Amino acid sequence: MRAKKKDLPYLLCLLVMPALGFIYTLLNTDTREAVILSTQLDEWIPFVPVFIVPYILWYAFILGYLFYFWYKDVPTFLKTLGIIVIGEVVCFVIYFYFQTTVPRPELTGSGTFVDLVGMIYSHDQPYNAFPSIHVLTTFAIILGNFNIKDKHLFHSAFVPIMGSLIIVSTLFVKQHFVLDMVSSIFLTTFIYGIMFELYGVGAKKSEQAYLED
């Protein structure tokens, strides 16, 4: 761990996350006309309260794996964080000019999962849906994890499995529509191509120098 002391300043980059969250909150209103992007496929997807568990675990998943990426490979950490920041900024611009909303089901019955859904509904207004930041950030971690070398088999399996559960949970707890999910995946993939592929060609030498330092 002593060898990581020189990398500690990079963790300050995570301070951008609260700033992004603040901007999200400012835009999470109905001050602009909100559009509903429901499709027939969305009508077929049932409301399943138990999926609120992976939906909430998203918070720990994103932060935990950003720390893991920092520990294993600083360049991958910075690029993955870059995908998240650029992706969220693009989302914010879309939210400002093209606000969407997701009508929520009436919560009936009782139980831990229903109560958790109610908690999320009360803290997160049904706007800022297209594209989904939940999906964008999760898919960024999935893609970034592919670039971590010499990782334990657990992380190779856990990240795509847990990430997939988080992504589909946005549909089953009726926080997003299918178009929100698909648009986020396309956006994340596009930015990933720039950060890891296009940028990576020009940055390969500098990263090699860093690893040899």
C-alpha cells in the first residue's frame, strides 16, 4: 500500500461526484414540459419491488469500484471517471432541453422492498430519465473492469453480473424506460471508444512510462 501513496492525489478527482449530484438535483424538476418515452415493451415489464435492492446497491457499486480501479490501475481509474463525468454532462444538457418523466405505479401492500421503493420515490423525482445515469455509470464500470489486468476471478464475474442486475433493476422498479437504458448504453460505449481506444493510442507511451515509474 505504501507504493500507492504517490497516487493518493488522484483520489481528489472523486470530488467531482458530489458536484455532479448537485447539478442532477437542480435539473430533477418538471419546470420544463416532460415527455413520456414509454413503449409496448415497457408495458410488458412488471413492477418487481425486490429489484430495489440492486438499484440501491448501485451507490456502493460505483464508488467501490472506482476505488478499486484506482488501487489497481490509475489510468483506468481516470479514464472510467472521465467517461462518467463526460457522460453525465451530456445527460444534463439533454435533461435541460429534453426533459422526460416516468409515471410511477401506485405502491400497495407493505414490506421491506415496497418501503425501500417508497423511500427512493420520495427522494428522487420522476424526471432526468433519458438517458439513465444509473445505467450510464454502471456500464462505465463494466467496461472499465475489462481493462483491469491481473484481477481476481471474483471481480471478473461479479462486475458484469451485478452491473447487469443494476441496469435491469431500473426497469423493474419503474425508474426508467427501455429507451433510457438503451440510450445510456450507446452513449457510454461511444465515450468509452474515445477514452480507451482513440485516446489510448496516443496515450500508450505515457501510460507505459507511468507504469515503469
